[in-house]
Amino acid sequence: MRGKIQTRIKELSPFIITLCVLLSAGWATEVFWDFFEYLTKENIMLHRLLKIVSVVFFFSMAYLLYRKRNVFFRPRTRYFSYDENPEKRKHLVLFLSNLPKKLEETNGIPKGLHLIYEIDKDIETIELLKQEPQHPILWKWEMPLRAIRHHMGILETVTLICSPESINQVYMFLHLCEKYNSFRQIRFYLLARKGDTNKLLQLSPDVTINGYQGFDFEEFDRLSHALWFLLSEFKKNKYKEEEIMIDITGGQKPTSVIGASMTFNLKIKLQYVQTNLPWHVVSYDVLLSSADSGELDS
């Protein structure tokens, strides 16, 4: 605790000094001008010259301060904090990867994978099948199931962000999740777009997504705007930042960058489901640190 307080004081010291200089500048100016006026009361030309010099001096110092801004006001840097056992959160955002078209014939489930719709046992089965030496079964939707399972017990909503391909499979994923009794209390939403308009839809049998499109996971600007729209919707619904987790396992690399940007100066966190042993769910948070203190400190 003492170290953190010292770090904060060191970070804030340039701003405290600047504030003190500004507050005392008026007092000092008044004293100096009283003195100058006393010395030059019988010499008008010298009095005017001193005023000109003082103005030139002020602008010179202002310019010098501008030139030295990167030295005086040290920038803050960012770093990732890493948590191998992230806390559970109420609201999960998932990038949903698309499955091969042939799996649509089997409701998204690979042949040879027999689910009993008990999440822990199904995950164990999937782990065994993908380690088969001859014919391993790899399934992209294993990871979103793991992501949801991690937050079971307090999870209230899952918001799916789809690609142009996976949006056509979103109801197939929803029907899969609905077969798990442990997922029954979770409300599923879809972040989609119609033209340039973003929309947050609650998925249910009565809601059609015809006319809505997914997002190109490599189109940085549009996807970034969509996520900011989503956060504004969360705010309207009174979701707290510390209740939100963004899963970046699905999608592509730009989705990871955009997801990370959502945590800047916020209490929102990222999570990633490891795609290799030990297949843990881990979380990341982008934190601010001091460039001057030589330490990392949130």
C-alpha cells in the first residue's frame, strides 16, 4: 500500500508543481512589477522596454514548455494483467466462429461426437476425442461452450457477435445451448447490423434475423463502432463494467485488438479459452502504468 501511494505521488508531482506555479505566478508578478515601477518611475522608455521584454520572455517560456512537453509530462503506458482463474461475471460477449457447411446437416455436431447435454461430461468427451491419435475430432464450438461454462452460476446474458458466415448458424448454436439445463436461465442476444445501423436483438423463436448481417472480423473500424454501440446498450440496461467479460477466443486477430481496447480505463475484462492443454479460461486486463516510476501499477 505504501509503495502504491509513493508511486501515485511521484506520478502526480509534475501536475502539482504546475498548479503551484500557476497559483503563485500572479503573486510574483505583482511583486516584480511594483519593484520595476519603482526603478523606472522617472524613465518611461525603460518602463515600456521592460514590458516588451516581459511579454517576449513569457512567449519564449511557453514555447520552451511546449518543446519539452514529452519530458515534463511523462506519458503513461499500458500493460496486460493476466489471471489464470478469472472471476465469474454476469454478462459475456462472444465472437462466434462459423462451422463448416457440412456440419449444418448434423445440427452443428461433428459425426462421432455424442453429446448427453451435461456440460462437464460433454467437455470431458470432447477432450478425449480431440486427442485421438488417428482421427481426432476438432470442434470450433467447444470453446464458446467452455467460455459459458466458466461463468455458470451467475451468468445472466450472452451476447453473440457473428461473422457474415456464422450469423446463419446462430440459431443452431442457440438450440445447442438450450439443450443444457444449466444454460436455461441465460438470455442470449445477437449484435448485428442492418446496413450501417447496429442492433442488439434478444434471440428467441419469435425473433427473425432476416435482413441482418454479421461483421467482417477483419474490418476494424466497423467492428469497433459496433462494440462501442454494444457498451452503450449495456449502460442503458444498467450493466456494471465489473459485470462484463469479452471473450476473444473466436474471430480473428483484429477482434482481439478491438476487445482489448474495450478494457482501456474500464473495469471490463477479456477472457481467452486456451485451445491446447490445459484448456483453461484465462483473463486479461489492459492497465495503466507509470512511465516515470519504473514500476507497473494499476
